[in-house]
Amino acid sequence: MQPTFLKDIVRVAKTDHLLWKWKVYNMMLGLETQENINVQSHEHCRLGKWYYGDLPTQVKSRDTFKRLEEPHKEVHHYAKVAVDYYGKGDMGLVSSKPLYN
């Protein structure tokens, strides 16, 4: 894979996640419905498919690549938590409980 192509994939995946997080945020503000938010696992989104896909060793062995996994998992986890609480009508907990330690 060409380095430019890899950067393009990461840029598109980052944009996907920004838009997705924006939808979750808008849901919490009451501007988006829960049904419009697809909370998939970190392995099945575009970034996850790329990250866990067939990549060259020189990509997978980079520290920057390895450091991406945990924050990516957390984004999906906390988005799911927010959507679940919202679905239960528990907006007080969503807006007042710190998600990160």
C-alpha cells in the first residue's frame, strides 16, 4: 500500500468518527434520534476494518499504530454507554457522570 493511500484511509475514518460523535452529541441535546445512531463495535466501523485488516507489517509494527487501538475502543464504548443511557431516559447520568477517569 502506498503511504498516501494509508493516510487517506485514516482521514476518511477520522471523519466518519467525527460525524458519528457529532450525532451522539446531538442525540444528547435532543436534536437527533437514537434510532439514527448506529453503535457498532470498534472492529466493524471503517477504521476498525482497516485497523484489524490485512496491513503490511511495517504499518502494524509502528508505535503510533499500536497506540490507536485503546482510544478507538473507548470512543465506541462511551458512545454506546451514552446511547444506552439515553434510551433508558437517564439523561441526568449521561450529562453529569464523567466518562473518563
